[in-house]
Amino acid sequence: MSEVDISEESFTPIESSMGEEELIQIVAMHKWYGEFHVLKDINLAVKARERIVVCGPSGSGKSTLIRCLNRLEEHQQGTVIVNGIELTGDLKKIEEIRREVGIVFQHFNLFPHLTVLENCTLGPIWVRGTPKKEAEESAMKYLERVKIPEQALKFPGQLSGGQQQRVAIARSLCMNPKIMLFDEPTSALDPEMIKEVLDVMIELASTGMTMIVVSHEMGFAKTVADRVIFMDEGQIIEQNEPHEFFDNPQHERTQLFLSQILAH
Amino acid sequence: MTSSETQNPTNGSYPPGTHPDLPPPSTAYGPVHWIKVNLFGGVTNTVLTLLFAYMLWKIVPFLTEWMFLDAAFTGESRRDCEATAGGACWAFIGSRLQLFIYGFYPEAQRWRVDLTFVMLILALVPVLYDATPHRGKGLIFACLYPFIGGWLLIGGLGLESVSTDQFGGLMLNVIIGVTGIAFSLPIGIVLALGRQSHLPIVRILCVGFIEFIRGVPLITLLFVAAVMLSYFVPPGTNFDLLVRVLIMVTLFASGYMAEVIRGGLQAIPKGQYEAADGMGLRYWQVMRLVILPQALKISIPGIVNTFIGLYKDTTLVIVIGRLDILGIGNSSLADSKWQGLSTEVYVFVALFFFISCFSISRYSLYLEKKLHTEL
Ligand SMILES: Nc1ncnc2c1ncn2[C@@H]1O[C@H](COP(=O)(O)OP(=O)(O)OP(=O)(O)O)[C@@H](O)[C@H]1O
Ligand SMILES: [Mg+2]
């Protein structure tokens, strides 16, 4: 909702959206919750290394959209292809995709009964079969990257919200994913913690990670995004390069939405 | 601490931001303070404290005298006891202690029961304490234990075989209780998970089973075990009665266990499933690594409640003609040499159960505390 102060220099863009490979392809996808038509005719292609920010009013289906990408929600019509694999009911394929797609949630969803380090090694050990010692070394590397290696042996309940969210990011990165999904990663955080999380995400973007981020952080979108997508009532209304999107919105619903979030 | 009054100047005498940490005034802590607040804080509290003290003063000396000071520990009959002391006649229990423990297990073979008990303790240690040295090997032993224990008690393969008809006394309670506890937890977990399954058949089967079990008294199931089950096995095969009882008691406890665990499962936020699924963990990994550790922790009080209930219900085998510790006690009362000593018998039996159940309960508190520090 707010524009957190992010110096544009802290972000060094490397050649992005130049990869040939389309990591995500959504064609004519529809989804219903019972009778409720929540996603309508979604078409979206995401190239490797592309960074996309999704925004839109509450209830517009942003979370549902990104959760359809790793099958936390299933779609009923259309095709979704992630990393070359089409998402169907096939459990093997779903597992294969989930291994390559990390997801970070609004409420962190860390495992409270495991230490920070165990949270980070759980996936690599049990999903990838990495030996414990190796998994721990790599987890420490990622914890350093999100700047909390000293908390490795604590339990999530002992950390602040910002620290927990950074652990959640590290936990996803430990799986070495090709794509990272973020569902409003900063909207449950106190203002002073938002920046520490965004900084980590900006750093991640600079390494060329393919990212889809549901967020209303305009500063972040302007700094990092290749494309901003605006959703309303289950449809993609408008998408554009960030400066153009924010300065010169085409659709009147986009204009209304932007005027509302800027009014804050 | 008297000087704290002078060290503790009025507010505002420190410049802002420089107030040091001071010890609390002595009236806020210490044993005197504790007694004042907890025992004599207010009229109701004081009355209760005095009433309780009066009861203790009446009961404790009486019990101590009856149970220990005035009790007879040796003697051959009730008359011997009365000749020497006015309190409890423990000689009666002592003279039948073997019966209370082993039932009718052949005397020459009783070392096997002792060995089974000792091994039970050895098997339990690694299961109960995760700091046990060589815990991995200990757990393997614990998994093998039911077979070793069964072989030791029943015999065969080199040991003289003993019919389970001869099992009795405390050993019967322990066998049924431990078996029921050990198997009802995993079965209960499976039933609870099955009840949440998205496969309707699995769900209906689990719900049906749980509701049936909870809707029928255990005594009925034991009668079924004693009488009816033999209709379902081919004629000629001998399906041991004790095994049938074990199955019934285990299934009965599993039904309750499933519901207790379901309560725990419902308390786990959806986000935990999503985070675990999102990593690509398989269903059983999600359950084993993420969901169950949290759900079981929440369910500990209910699980222990079920365990204790099951353990005490083992006395119900009396209805199908098996003499457990209570049954042995009851039948001992008929002995003309020792007539009229029912108080001693029931106190003894009650003590046995109390000690067992209280230990289970203490262990569960220890476990809860330990797990709590991890959250
Ligand atoms: N499990 C569900 N069952 C039924 N309806 C649902 C379910 N989850 C979400 N919805 C509905 O679907 C719509 C889209 O939800 P979604 O969570 O995707 O919105 P969102 O854009 O992420 O909103 P927010 O900004 O509030 O997170 C909402 O109207 C919501 O009420
Ligand atoms: Mg959402």
C-alpha cells in the first residue's frame, strides 16, 4: 500500500526477460470455487528470469492465481504448463513441479515445532534426498543470504515477523527452485520490518530468479518488476512495464485502484 | 533488602533513560510472601486452608497408623494379624503376592514373566526418553519386544509352552494394558487421518468404525470376543481367547484415540499443510514430519486420558472369566483363613492402579513441558 523507500541503485538489473524459455504458460484458464467463478480466462506467459508483480483489489483472485501454479488450488478449465510440465491431477507431476516452484506466504507458515535450520533442511532432505550435513551447510548459506544465520537454532516463535518471513524465503530457496511465488509477503508485517524483507527479495531478483509477486508495494514493483499485472474480479485487466503502469494506467478500473492505494 | 527503601528513590530522580534495574521490594517475593498470597489471601482462601489443614491432621495420622505403624506384615491367618496389631493385615497380601502378580502361571516358569517385565522396562526407556544413549538400537529392540515378550510368556520354540488360560493377576493387566496402549495409538492415528481423507470410501469406513466402537460398551465387545468371534474362525482352529481380548481392547481404545487425535489435527492451521505440500513433500511425509508432531503434541492430555482409561478397563476381563489383579483379590476374599479383609485387598489393588496411572500422568506432563519449550 505504501511506497517503501528503496534506493534504485541497490538493485542491479541483469539482462532479464531475454531468455527464450517460457517457464510458465497459462492458456484460457478458468477456476471455480463451487459455483463461484473466481478466475476467468486467464492467459499469461512468464519467461525465465522474468519478474512479475500482481496487484488488484482484495478478492480479485491474485492468491488463487499463483496458487494454481503449484496446484495448491486446482483449475477446472484451460491449461497451465510450468517448467515444461502440464499441471493435471497426476501426483507425480505435481510433486515434480512443486520441487521447482517455491512459495512464500503472507503468514510465513513456518513449522513451529522445528528450528529455523530444520525448517530449511526439511525439503532438501526429504524431497531431494540431500544428505543432512550437506543440506545444513546449504541452509546456512541461504540463512546468511537473508541475514539471519545467528538465528539458525531458534524456533520460529522466537523470531520477529520480518525475521520469520526471511526464514520462509530461505526455506524456499533451499529447495533451489526455478520459480519463486510470493503471496503478499509483507502485508502481515509491521512497517519497520517491510524493508528488511523487500531488501532480501530485491537481492533475490538481482540474481535472476523468476519471480511472481503478489504485492501492493509500488516502490518494490518499480524497482524490480519487468511487468505489473492488474487483476480485478478474476480477470487480468491490464499489464504493463511498471513505470508506464503506474504513471499512465489505461483502464479505468486500474486508475481507480491506483488512486485508492495512493490515497493511503 | 531493608536498604532497598533508601536505594529506591522516588520516581524521576534518574535522568530519563538511565533508570537502572533494581531488585523487587522484599514484600513481592520470597516464601513468606508466597504463603501470604497463596494460602491466606482473602477470607475464602484462609477458610479453605484451615479446613484442609484440619482434614490432613485428622486423616494422615489415622492412615499412617493403619497402613504402617499398626499394621501386621507377618502371620499365617487373620487371627495372627489381630493378635499382633490393630491395623491393616498386610500378611494376607504378602501370602498371596505371587498369585497377585503371576496368576496361575506355573511356578517353575515364573522367571520368564520376570524377564518379560524387565525387558519391557528396557524397551520403554528408549521410547520414552529421546536422550537415551544408543536410542536407535533401543528403538529396534522396542519394535522386536512384542515378539520376544510373546514368545517368553507363551513359550514354544524351545520353551515349555504355557496356556494363556494360566495368565492372571497383575501380569494380565500389564499385558493387556501395554498391548492396547502400544497398538491403539498408531491405529487411532490412521483412523483419524482416514476420517479426514478425501476418498469417500475410506472416510465412511473410518467414521463407521469409530462410531460403532464408541457406541458399544467394552463389556459387550469382550463378550463378543469370548463367544462370537469363534464363529468367524474356521472350526478346529484355536483362536486364543487372550488374543481376542487384546484385539477388542485395542480396537476399543483406537476408536477413542482417533477422536482425540482428530481434535489435534483440526487445530493445525491450513497454512501448515500448504507450506508442506508446496515443498513437494508426499502425503505421508507431510503427516509424519509436519502435521502429526504438532497435532499429537496438542492431543497429549486426551491421549493420556485414553491410555489411563484403557489401563483401568483391563479389570473388565473378569466378565469373561479371567482373573486379573482385581479378580484374584476378589476370589481371595473367599479364603476362610483370611475372611473379612476386603479393605486390605481393595487398597492394595487401588494402590497398584494408582501408581501405574499416576506414573503415566507424570510422564505426560514431563513430555508436554519438554515439547512446550520447543514452541
Ligand atoms: N477456498 C475457497 N472457497 C471458496 N471461495 C474462496 C476460497 N478461497 C478464496 N475464495 C474466494 O475467491 C475470491 C478470490 O480469493 P483470493 O484469495 O484469490 O483473492 P485475493 O485477490 O488474493 O485477495 P486478498 O488481496 O484479500 O488476498 C475471493 O472472493 C474469496 O472469497
Ligand atoms: Mg490473497
